Amino acid sequence: MRHHNLGYTMTPGDEVEDMFILLNEVKQQIPAITAVSSGAIASDYQRLRVESVCSRLGLVSLAYLWKQDQSFLLQEMIKTGISAIFVKVAAIGLDPSKHLGKELSYLKPHLVKLKELYGINVCGEGGEYETLTLDCPLFENARIVLDEFQILLHSSNSIAPVGILHPLAFHLEHKRETGSMVASNGPKEIHLVRDVQRDCLQRCEEKRDPAVVAIDSTEVSRRKLQISKTEKSDAFSVSCWLQDTCKTSADLQEDLNVVLKKIELHLMEFNFSWENVLYIHLYIDDMSKFAVANETYVKFITQDKCSFGVPSRSTIELPLLQAGLGRAYLEVLVAKEQSKRVLHVQSISCWAPSCIGPYSQATLHKEVLHMAGQLGLDPPTMLLCSGGPSAELEQALDNSEAVAQSFNCSILKSAVFFAIYCSPSIPTSERQNIHEKQEAFIKKMKLVHLDCGNMTDMLNPVFLYVLVPGLPKSASVEVKPILYAADNEAAEIDHVMPDQSTKVAQSYWGFQPEHWHDLGLQECIIHSKICAVILSITAEVAARIYVDAAAGTNQENVDAQISLSKGRMERIARFCIYRLDKILVENCFAWDDATNLRIYFPTSLHISHETLSLIFATAFDEFAEMSGRVETGKEPVFSLIPVLGAGKSATSMDDIITCELFVRKSQAQH
């Protein structure tokens, strides 16, 4: 073994390359083989190496034991007739002189006792023991019988001695013939044992050159590309889109190429790369072109370029062309240092949906867990579950929980934000069912906290429903959670609120505090750490904004003022900034702490992305001049997202404007 890190990259001479050579030979001899099954249960070290080989050979990794309960698996292995003996022991409570050569079934009670006493892995996933299978249902013709062996002591440590059983002689004991051994058209001899030569060693040692994307920088500068960027000290968001109001681009591949290249060049300006990216929102104009988008995506973002792990991703279809944009829109969350922890399971299992490709299930950075968009997929089949949209939502939440548990947290206890993307194919009656599923989920959260006796630590996550034209695999819903994963599991969530007497938000543009300002407002605050806000400008709120703006104006001019769509939107933009700033001030946060600010608008407003972006940019410039609380430059600090609709419930995705703000204080500021 030459490569000792957890993650694996091709290393000539490593034992993993022997597996590559063998599987490559198998694939050559049996071209119909498309997948490899491994017995990985909890070892990332083992799983990652199998996945690496499968990826290089174009095979699918199957790991149906992954994350399964080990006590259950041990019982099932014995129950199904697997006869295995211990050939290595290396754990407290296992004695080479007593336990080597003993049957797994015989030692099961002892393993269970050791688990209770010392917490060992009963299936040996921590290296506690190794076994040799002498018989199992797959051995149809014969079983192995050991005639002679010797026990070798590697370490005489008084707490956990290490010993191995070395077979010296064995023979095969033939079983009775069964019907399964002879085909209906007579016996067929199959030569399954071959001596594999190492003639493909040179091929496996030659590292494949990464795909080169031939995009001239002049092409990037020629296209009307726009950038937005937040200014957080240790992490920031960058968005890029094509403002092609007069030119319809040739295809998605062309647009996505230049957008990805623009982001790449922008990162390079600050000495960053794709390795610094935590999360990617990939927006495309047509989900039927998902394969094309993926092929383009993997030319830029690869395992080789992201040694600390590939970013998590959410892919959504948006009405980009209707908003006067190109066919691709990208938003990336970037960390200024390499402290992220990535979970990327490519194997198909019963645990959670696999991510076959350069995008991961979740990325943890500075106590915030960013989870990839989760569909209602049945993990072992990777097919959408039956039962309709509400069943898909429930399955997507179950999948999210499985991913969260890998980071020692739970969506029931740690979630601060849920974005739930919905397809327009969901009938109105089913939207009510989805809403009821959400209510049941919140009730379950409360019961979990009540059972634990810590209702004071309960978070109240914010929910955002977004109506979009299409989702991957023609799914009805996609769930994207964000969780607070405290470094210390026992750490209590600080709900002590700051002294409001010293933190009074200023009034801007003539807005004065009113009770109706809280209509459509959701917030989840973890004091001095996280602030997640959803601000929904519904028709009711908008009407009050207009009336407030018309105060002191004679009534006959009010209707004329309201009819001016640009004037309405300018007033709404100012109110959004005023209300969001008020929340930040009252909870001791600053605009510089913002990780992202997304502003969703429905294309039914019949206002272009360019026009609305200018309205909000102007409002921010005005606010910066009045307050000095935010810096504005050539790039806006917000991402403007065109959608079919958005709102705080599946039954009311009809906001005029929806703001999603996520703020996190740097740890040095806590």
C-alpha cells in the first residue's frame, strides 16, 4: 500500500491498482458487466477506493450494506448460512489463542458483549477482526475445509493483542448436486479462473489528461456576462449570467461554457479555484438538456481539481429566456480557506441517493451544512418513489435525514432553512397535501425536542417554496436544506437575544415601524452565529407599501402611482432593504456577514431581469449612501432569480418579490 490518505488518487504500485487491473480484465472478458458490488459497511477508506476504480472503468459501484445496522447485518449473515472463521484479531476482548479459527456464529454472543462493554464494531468495520469464508450460498459446488493452519502472534499487547491464522493446507468438500447447478439444456463449462497478466499496467499508470475546454478569453469578454458578488470576509457568493436581451444564444452548451469560464477567471483573479467552492446552484433553461449541462459541467469541475472534495450542487430549470437571460445561470459559494468537509458517496446503496459524478451529497463549512438538492428517490433503485408529490417530499426529507446523520446532526433538530422546489405539474389538491406534510414535519420536530426535554433549544427553520418549470428526473419536488452543525455535539444553542435598547434600526425612505411589516416574514436566528430570513412581498404587503408611499398624497393620484410598475417596484425594493436591515441590526449582524441574498421574482410580472436588477442596485446605492452599512461597487451584492412563483407555503407561491437572506458571523467574531 502506497497511498495512505483517506481520499484516493491513482498511485502506481498501490494495491488499489491491482484491483483496477483485475476489474479491467473482467470487463474485457465480460463486456456485459456494468457494476461492481462491495461489502463496505462503514469504511470510507474502502468505499472511496472501490468508487475510484469504478469511476475510471465506467462501472457503477454498488454498496447495499453501506450504513446498515451492523448488529442486524451480523445476524443476517449467520441466518443466510455464511460460514466464516476468524483469521485475524486486533481488538480489546479478542484473544488470538482463544478466538482465531472460531466460527462467526459461535463468536456472535461474545461480539455483542464486547460492543456493550467497549463499543466495538460487531462486523469488524474498525479493523477489530478479519474473516475467511469457508461456505456460503454462493458456493454451489463445494465448501472449503482447512486441514492445517498455524497461529502467528504479531503483537503481544496486554490490552489488544494482534494475531493471525495462517492456512497451511486445505481441501474442497463437494456438495450434493442441486437443480441450480445444471442448466435446462445441459451442463455448461465456464472458465472463470484466469491468470491475469500485468500487460495493462502501463495503461493504468498513465494518468488520463483532464478534458480541456477550448474557450478563448475574448469569447468570454464578447458575451454580455454579468456578475454579482457578496463581500463576506471568509466566504462569499458569486453569480454569473448572460444578459442576452437582444441575442438568443445558440445552445445551452455554449452559454454554460462561457458562464463557467467567467466564474473560473473570476476565481483566479482572487487566487482561488474550483477547489475553494463549497456549493453550486446550476440553473438551466431546459431540464431535457440535463445530460448536455452535465457533460459541460464536468469539463470544469473534476475530482482532480478538487482534492478536498467536489462541491455540492442543486440543478434547477428556470424561465431564463422569458426574463431576457441566456440559457445558463450559475451561482457558487466560495470559501477563502480549505476547512470544508465533503460527503461524496458515489455507490448505490440503501442509505441515500448516490451522487455519481463530480458533485457531493453535502459540504460542511464553519458549522454550516450545505446539502445538495434531494429528490424523492428510492436509494437502492435510484427511481422516484411512487405515491405522488407528497410521497416524494417525504422520501426527500428521509434522504436528507440520512445525509445529516453522517455529520452527527438531524434535520429535525438542526435545520435552519428549507428550500422546496415544486414542479408546475403538481395539481392544486396535491399542493395542499404537501403543505400538510410540512405541518406534520414541524409537529414531529416539536415532539422530538419535547421527548428530549429541550424545547428551548428547538430551532424554527424557515421554509421557502419555489415554483420552477422543471426538476431533474421529472421530479415533482426537490428539497434543499441548510443545517447548523455545531462543532461540539453537546453545545447548546444560544437563544439569548441581544439588548434591543442599544440596537435600534434606523428608518430609511420614510418607512416607520408598523405591525404589518412582519407579514410574510420568517426568521431563524442563532444568536451571534446565524441569521436566516425569508421576506415575502405578497399582494397584501405590496398594497400596504403603496398606501404607505401615498400617505399625504391626494387619493386621485394614488391609483396613478400604483399603476406605474417601475414606481411600485422601486418602492418594494426599498422596503425589502429597509426590512432586512432592521432584522440584521436588531440581531447584531452586518451586511458584510451575508453569505448570500437571493431575490426571486415571477416572470408573470413582465419585467425584465435587467430592469429589476437596476432597480434593486439603485436602491442599494441609495441605502449605502444613507446608512454607510453596506458597500456597493460595480457588482451587485444580490442574485436576482427568475421563477414561476415563490412563497412560504406550497399553497401560496404567488409572492410579488421574495427575498432569501443567509447571514453567518465569522467564528472570530463570535
